[in-house]
Amino acid sequence: MEYDLEIPRIIDEIKESSAKTVCLQLPDGLKTKAKEIVDTLQKKFPSVEFIIWGGSNFGGCDIPSGLDRLNVDLLVSFGHSEWK
């Protein structure tokens, strides 16, 4: 199954927010795509630090605990399903 990871939307959000540190939160089924996502984004934003959240993720409302300690400017939370 192929997912639409909405990379153009993420690029727009990074630009609009001027984020310098971005945390990517992926559910287990998409964690294998983490390096591909970071590589793609790093090409557009070489000075941005990307953090891959390794903990659990049970949906778009599951914000990582301790995120405030990482001093993240933008959280990108991926999911398996379309959220309307």
C-alpha cells in the first residue's frame, strides 16, 4: 500500500513557520519511511534539524510527551488514515 505523505504540504508548513527544528511523528507502519522523508526534506532545508520521534503514536491527537524539552518549532504527525 502506498501512502500520500503530503511532502509538499510539509514543505509549505516549514516555510511558513520558519521552523529550525522539526519533529516527525510516525505510526509504526510508517516508521520505515522516516529516512526517506528526512532525506527529501533535508534537501529543501539543509539548515533545519529533523528529529524522528521513536515512541508510540496512536493517532493525530497523540502528542509526544516531553516534546517541550526538545525545543521543537514544528511537529508533523503522520497517520495511516485520512483525517477529515
